[in-house]
Amino acid sequence: MDYVDKISKWIDENSVELVNFCKSYVRINSVTGNELKAQNWIKIQMEKIGFSKIDYFALDSKGTRPNVVGILKGSGGGKSLIINGHADTVPVNDVELKSWNSNPWNPIIKDNKIYGRGVSDMKGGISAALFAVKAMIESNVDLKGDLILEVVVGEELGEHEKGTSGVTRRGYKAPFAIVAEPTNCEILTIYPGAITWQLFVKGKTVHNSQKNKITYPQRYGLDYGEKIGVDAFKKALKILNAWEFLEKEWNFRWKHSILGGGGVEYDGTPKPDKEGVGIFGITPAIIESGDYIIAIPGFARIRGGLYHPHWVKGEEVIKEMREVINAVSKYDDWLKKNPPELKVEYYWGPSIIDKDHSGVKTLANSFFEVTKENPIYSGGVGACDSTWLYEKGIPTVVFGPGSTSFHVHGPNEFLPIDQLVTATKVYARTILDWCNNK
């Protein structure tokens, strides 16, 4: 029996332990900003597994949000590989909690799926990577190149300087990296750029009993309309509705064989992916309007996000959004005199790797050998830490168990157990093949 078969057999025989490990990990609440307990636990698990070196360090001002980097040292003569994942999860608010069928922090198994907050995003991927290393160590497999497993903080809110970018600055680099985000075990070679924005629209506050005078022309001699008051929220809606048409234009205009075009096989033959098409969009998320319940809202502040393809610059996207604002303002007397303000709060750049890259080919071959199926090449529909590795010159692909469509960031998040096992085997074989070749 060769090493590959031995490792695969070990993973099958220890799949229950893998599932229990993942469940134990999910039980540790690690909402962004409170990763300490989970990271301490990961450090202990790395020690038990037998990593050659464990680097435990915090880059936040209080020193309470540590990153954990486990290194499985190679003997030399091979290539190094980074597997990256984030420890933090999104919170579960009181409204969302009512829609959960179980305790988000006490994972359950139903229909061969694990349910719990963060199980898909992305404690399943980290568990798979850790068990891939454990499988190799337990199978007495030696590597020539180094395996670097990064478990970082702050991904969910883009705090990469405290997490992935900070880890890279610390000196952890390799000729290839895999981010273990949930991809339905599809190979995602492209991720879009992401922008968070804020729209501010000024209105004119007045008692809400005056709405009739704001809404309808009055008899001669009475003030009405903008002389009385202006509902800022209604003005903002004009812009949001116009942006919805812009979003549609983007999705008709921007097509790509992988990103937004549906999945393909290596030769470009269409193969349906799970991420879907039409990913370029503008999403208002947080709406604040007025500051008193018995008054016409004198302002509207709306915050949201958008995604755009890698071949379009973020500035160009924002420019188009501003052009729409200007167009709406041309036929609205109030907005013409009180121009709305659009500000960029945060920019998260895209990432891309060619599917002909040797690392991607190694991953694809590993997937085929494990599943006996050709992998699907697709594009991400959100943003992840692949951006910050890519910007540091590290060729990066995204591959992992779970999916953003498996109720990630919402109630009843889940992860199919078969994907967890498959990803573990694929990671192990990829590590073995990549790190033992020059």
C-alpha cells in the first residue's frame, strides 16, 4: 500500500473523530474580535498533532487576538505550501436566533450534515486541513517542502492587517497557497473586488402631521412641498431604485467563462457550478433614516456593499454609481440643490490565479484521484483572504468544504459530512504531491 492509499484509509477510519473535532471547534464561540479562546484551543490541537513549530502571536493593540501558524517542516528539496483559514465567525443576533432549529454553538448532526455557526465558514475547512496533516503524521509520511497552516483572525470584517497580511509580513510565504473557504469543493480561481459604501441624503425635518402639505399641492397662499419638509428616505429610494437598474446592466455587460459565467471543466466545457451566475451587485444593508419617530426624516444614511469583476477597477464602479446619482438629481429639484454624498468606506481587491498554474493543476489532480470526477472551476461570489495573499505576490486558489449557500451568515448554517471528508483527503494528497516536488 502506498502513502496515498494509506493516508486515505486513515482518514476513512478516523472520519468520526474528524466530525467530532469539527463539532468541538464549532462549540467555541469565536465571533470576530473574540477569537482568543478558539485560537488557544487550535494551538493545543496543533501541539497534539505534532507540528514541527507553532507560531502564536497577536497583532492587535491589546494582544488578545492571536494568529496561530503551524509549520510541518520538510527535509528540504521540495516546495512549500500555505493553507490559510480564519478563526472568526459572524455573530448570531436575537432576531436570527429565533430562526435556528438548534443552538448555533452546540452543533448537531442531521441528514449527514453538521449544523452550527461557523461550521461552513470556515471551521470545517480548518478542521479538514488539520486532519490532513494529522493523517500524514500518523501515517509516517515525510515531506521535502514545508507545510504552513495559517489560522488567522479578523477576516470577516476585513481586518487583514491583524490577520493574513500581518502573517505574511512576518515572513510566511510560499510559491502556492490554498484558502480553505467553503467552495462546495469546487476550485475557485477568481474572486471579485468588494467595496463597502455609504450614501448620505439630506432632507428637511418637520412634524409628521405636515406630510399632507409635503405630499400634495395646497391652495394658493399656503406653503407646500419642499418649503415645508423633505423626506430624505424617499429621496434616497429614488437613488436605490436607479442603482437596481445599474446592477442589471452590469450583469448583462460583464460576462466571463469562469466568474459569473457558471462553472467549467479544465478545457472550458460548461459544467454547472453551485455559486451561480449574476454575482455583480449593489446591496444596501444598513438603513438609518431620521432620529425621531414623529417627524419627517431629515436625513437618510444607507450603508452597503457591492462586488465587481477583477478586470474593472473599483474607482470605475464607484464613478458609475455617482453618475446615476447625478442623473437622478437632474430631475429632482431638492437633490439638485442638496447633492447626495457617496463615500467609499472600505475596498477589498480581487484575486485571480490561472487554472494552468502548477499548484492549481496539483489540486485538481488530487481532487480527481480522490473523487474520480473532474473538478469544477468556478469563481467566488464574495470576498476572502485570498486577496491579501495575492497582493503579496503569493499565487492563491480557494478550495474547501461547505458553501456560502449553506446558510452561511444566517440561521441553520450547515456542512455536509461527505464534503468534510473529501476535502481532508484532497488537502492531504495536494500537500503530499506539491511539497515533495521541486
